Amino acid sequence: MLPGVIGVMMATEAIKYIIGIGEPLIGRLILYEALGMKYREVKIYRDESCPICGENPTITQLIDDYDAAAENPEIFAPAAD
């Protein structure tokens, strides 16, 4: 039952985002406690130094060729902290 509840919530968020209606969970996280049937919402703040979504992202593409990544570490190197 738990995967179904979470799956429906995720599908609802995707539909809201695609259609452009409602209030999406951007910047918020829902915590679901199944035993007590309780929900809690937590606000998530954007990290300006995040290598993916920050002001100057250094990770801009997915690595789908792991052999090429292993042979060219200077191109596919992870972002420095």
C-alpha cells in the first residue's frame, strides 16, 4: 500500500507540473508517516553553490557513456568542492 500512496502523490505532482495547474511542491518536501497516517511539509532552500542547480552549475549533462568517462577523466571529472 505504501508504494501506491507515494506513487499516486508523485504522479499527481507530475500531472500538475505538465498541465500547469495547482501548486507544485517546488521548494517543499512532503514527509509521509504511514503508521500514523500523518503528513508533514518541510521547506527546502536552494543552495546557491550546488553544482547542479546553483548559480554557476558545473554539472550540465548526464554521463551515459561510462567507458568514455573512464578514459577521459578531465572531461567527466566531478565538480570540486
